[in-house]
Amino acid sequence: MADTQGGAMTLEKGLAAFLDAMLGKNRSSATLRAYKTDVLQFIAFLHENNVAIADVRDVGKVDVLEYLAASNSNFGLQRV
């Protein structure tokens, strides 16, 4: 995925684009803050655990699953 200027869509640019799209859908400020916080935590996890990810296209299902597993173990959440 490329940004609107044709450059690589970094994770941070992807977050900004996502939040802009959510503003256009009239989401509440609390919802936008929650989305931003959640996605920033995911981005931090990716930067800490997968140095190969430089573009949103590099994020795969396994990255999401690893993040969820790590989040569950860090917060004591259990699958029901």
C-alpha cells in the first residue's frame, strides 16, 4: 500500500490515514483515542518484535496473532 504521494505506507502513516478516515465517519473523540491507543500499542509491539516490518503491507496474520497472544499473557486474559 502506498500513501497518497506514492511513497511507502509506514505503520505510522497508516495509523494517521486510518484516523483521518474515522474522522470522516463522525466517530466520537473517545472512540478515536481508543483506536489510536490500541494501534500505537500494536505498532510498538511490531517495532520491538519484527524489525522486517517497514510498510503496512508487511504486516501479516501471524503478526496479529502473536500480538494478541502476547497481550493476553501480559494482561492475564484467558480464552473462554
